Amino acid sequence: MAIQRLRVADCAILTKTGIQSQQLIWSNNSPDAQVTITLVTMVPGAVSKRHAHAHAEQIWIVEQGEGLLLLADDRSESIHPGDIIRTPAGEVHGVENTGLGPLIYLAVTTPPQNFAKAYDPPADDLRHMTTLARP
């Protein structure tokens, strides 16, 4: 196993309404990685509905914006830049951007997950993945 060097500008971006998920490390560019690392950007008002990952832990590091961490039983908590959210496998979670600007957070998931199924169009059509052009 060799050291791998990637460029953020070359990483695939998955999209769905109001949410952009840049796949920094995932199965398509790092098949032997032990984590998935995703940079998520949500426009104001965007919601990632409550869900759970049965076998994967997820950690979010909030970089910018304001939002609500959506929990089980219709509970929620405010999140802000600098917050680190650790969600064990099987725990219900989601997020809503309640701010006036983008909500940006880094998500680290282990074991690695391919999140293409959660984005549009359906996962069996991966042509929706785009790559950012280098400046």
C-alpha cells in the first residue's frame, strides 16, 4: 500500500437539492481507505433528513454556518462552527441549515461508505458525479 496524493479540485461532487457533497476520500478514488471523508455544503434552508448508518460511525466538524442537528424523536440541537459531532453507528441523525449563508462541514465516516445512493440521480447512474475543474 503506497501513500496517495489527491487534489481537492479533482474530487467528485455528488449533488441533490440544496446539498453538495464533495467526496475527498471514498471508494472511487481510494478503494483501500478505511474512512470516507466528505466536504458537505448546504444552502440556507436545505435539509438532510433524519437517517441512520447501521454499521458506520460518522463524525462532523462544522466549519461554517449555523444549523440544527436533527436527532431521534423529533429532537434537535443547534450547531455552530467549531462543533464536532460524533454519531455512533445506528444513531438517528440529520442536519438542517438554519443560517443565512452556507452550512459547511467535514464528514468522516468509518468504515467507509459510498454515499452515491443518497444523491440524485439514482446510484446505478453515476454520471451525475462531477469533477471540479482546476483554477
